[in-house]
Amino acid sequence: MLPNESISPSTNKQATVSLICGILAFVSLCGGIVPIPLTGFVCFPLSVLCGVLSIVYGIVALIQIRQTRESGKALAWTSLVLVGFIFLCLLSMAAVVVLLGYFAAFHVPILPTDFPNL
């Protein structure tokens, strides 16, 4: 090794795991949207699980990177931003389902007396 060469710091393993879990959460979220019966029951909980793991590993990675001066800060931040977007999408979908259920339950005519022109 030449004297002027510098050794690049190793990439933090937790940052890599965090990014992989974030990508898995994104893929499972997209898989849950596909109109195949019962995929939502598998994909959405898997997306939440991978998202939580990604957040935990991302925070642990950022703490370790600060202490050990390893590389991988961009990986950890990318996974945290990706999972934040995923949770925002899941929260929006849950709000739409709740609102649709509310309006369907309270605003659909059920009895013949609900139709004034009959």
C-alpha cells in the first residue's frame, strides 16, 4: 500500500440492513396495492414490520456512525426517508378506508322509506 493512499472507512452494517428493510417495505407496499385477492392481508402487515425494522436499524446505524466514524450515513437517512414516505402512504390509505366506511354506513339509503319518490 502506498503511503498517500487512505483507507476508506467501512460501511455500517446496520445502515445496510436498514436500507434493505426499507426496500422490502416499499416492495411489499406496492405488492399490496396489486389487485390480486388477499394480497393486502399479507403485504400491508409485512410492509409495516419491515418499516419498523428499518427505522430501528436506521437510528441505531446513525448513532453508531456518529461514534465510530464509519460510512453509511446516506444509507441510513435514505431508508428513514423511504420508510417515512411508506408510513405516510399507509396512513393515507387507512384514512380513506375509514372515511369510505363512515360514508357508506351513514349515507346509503337502506329502507324503502329512504327513497322519497317511490
